[in-house]
Amino acid sequence: MRQKLKDLFEKWEPTLKKAGWFIINPHFLICFGIGWMITNGWAYICFGLGTYGGVKWLTAVSTAYLAVLWFPFTPEKIITVAIAIGLLKLLYPNDQKTLAVLHEMRQKHKAKRAEKRAKKQQDRLDKASDT
């Protein structure tokens, strides 16, 4: 069991290091903060202001949105990361190191996807030739 965990860690170590570097990059953190304010932060601020100021409609709207955010199936985190990546490309187009990591991750994903499609197509051809 210990050897399996060690092998798994060795396999994923480069990817985890790149992802970790990408996430703790100051440019990405700024963009993630802005993305979070767009998707979530406004509701927390409005909830605080509505509660403090006694504005019932503001509290009700922000509470309803926050309740939806806490459902397990809410894609808010995916949307926040997508907004952050978009802002990163928009605000820091000259940050080649970070954008290179993004580009490499995208190319790997495309290659895996193409490989799966080719395998699926080959399986279909094999199945058709068997009949």
C-alpha cells in the first residue's frame, strides 16, 4: 500500500507542483479575488449591509443567493476559476510564465481528448469489422 501511494505521488508530483505554483501566483490570486467578488462577494457584502442597515429586500436577495451557493451542485467554483483565468489573460497578458502553464495544461487536455476519440473510433471500426 505504501509503495502504491509513493508511486502515485511520483506520478502526480510534477502536475501538482505546476498547479500549486499557478494557484499561489500573485497575479492569479488577484484575478481569483476579483472573480470571487463577481460571483460571491457581492452577496456577502449585501447581506452585511442589509442586516446592518435594516434593508429587508437587500438581506432577502443576498440570503437567497447565498443559500443557492451552498447547494452541492452549484457550479459557482468552476465559474469563479473560469472568470479568474479570463481576467488573468486580460489583465496580465505579458505574464508569459503563468500563461505558459495554462497553455501546457490545455494542450495536454486536448491530446488526451484526441487520444480517447481515436480509441473510441478504433473500437467502433473493430466492432464493425467483427460483424
